[in-house]
Amino acid sequence: MIVVNTETVPGKRIVEVKGLVQGNTVRAKHVGRDIAASLKNLVGGELKGYTELLVEARRQAMERMIAQAEELQANAVVNVRFATSCITVSAAELYVYGTAVVLVDEEDAYQNTEQNIELDA
Amino acid sequence: MENFFCFLNIAQIVIPVLLLLICAFTRSYINRKRRIFLAEEEAKYLDHIQIVNTKKLPDNLRCVNCVLVTGSVVVANDIVSTFLSSLKGLLGGELKNYTLLCDTARRTVLVRLLAEADSLYADKVYNVRFETAFIHG
């Protein structure tokens, strides 16, 4: 499964568009991490617990999106976008969406069209 | 008279609990009905409207009538699942209630967008973007 945030994949051609796929999750860290983060807030710096939270959430949301793409028999997701929102205290929502497509190698696509032209002739 | 006060004490506990349960059941009933409705609507629109979030049209297509379509919704969680989620938040992990809430909201938005596109006789929706905002009540 190719997952990219560009519209096209170099060297590949989109032969079929399967439609929009998406995945979302709302996650929280346990209360110990919340307290540690609020203490860290006093001195500033990276809140490692929350960084971890967002990484986990992103991975889970992407897994869900890829599962949806596999269900549609796509082999790539292009133009992937991430969105976050603040839902409740100390929880984060991660939402990821993209377009499920079927990709083939550019050479293969070219050969196919050549063959079709020959067949037509 | 003593019996009456005893009854009042029980009522003080039972009535709020009942109200909370009614809240939870109503919400789950509404949610289930909404998801059935959404599945029907999605099936209705998605068989003739394609929806993607890429900017460019394929080379062989040209747009004859381009119109911006939008959809929006504001949702809230019920009081019982908010409370249960806040307990789950202490342990950490996924808050399924909120995930479900957001998912239902997004599907509602997509269905509204598709309905608008359908009323314009569109067959493709391009460059879809989602935005969320937090409205504090």
C-alpha cells in the first residue's frame, strides 16, 4: 500500500479512482502522564507523553484508513491529509483522509495502450 | 409520615439515575437510527457521485459547471458517555464514544455535501477538505 500526500506518484499512473477513504480516532493518555505533562508545563519544553499520544493516534487512524482502502481493492492512497481537533480535556482526535486509487507502473500502462492501439488497428 | 420521608430519600436517588439512563438510552437510540439513515443515504448518493480529495481533474475530463458545495454539523455527546469517557481518559487509550461521535458527525457532513451536489446534478466532487472546530458551551 502506497500512502503519499501528493496528488500523483512519480513513475506510476492512476488507472482507477476508488473514492474517499478516511480513518479517525480519539485517544487519551493515563492520568499519570497528564499530571507529568502539567508539571512539565511549569518549566516548558517538549511534552513527551503527548507527543507519544499523537504518534499513536496518527498510526491508528492511518491503519483504519488503509483498511478501508484495502476493502475497496485499491493499492494506494494519494493526497493524504491529517486533521486534528480538540474534543475534551487531555484527549486528542486524529482524523486522516485521502483518495483511494489503483496505480500501475507507467511503462506497463504505456505498453497496454500500445497493445490496445495495435488491437484497434 | 416516616414512610413518606423514606420514600423521598429513595426518590432522590432513583429519579436522577432514571433520568441519566433515559439520556443514555435516548442517545443510543438516536445514534443507531442516524447510522442506519446515513448508510441508506450514502448508498443512494455514492452510486452516482464520485468523491475524491485531489485537486486536479483527470486529463480526459473537463468541468462544465463547477459549483462549491459544503456541509456542516454541530454535535454533542450525552452526559452518561461523557462521564464514562472521562473515566476511561484516566486510564488512557482510545475513547470509543468520542471516536463514534466524530465518525457519525463526518458521515453526516458528507451526506449533506452529497445531497447538495446531487441537487445540482453533479457527478463528481473534487478537492474535499474537512475542518473541525471546538465550540465551548
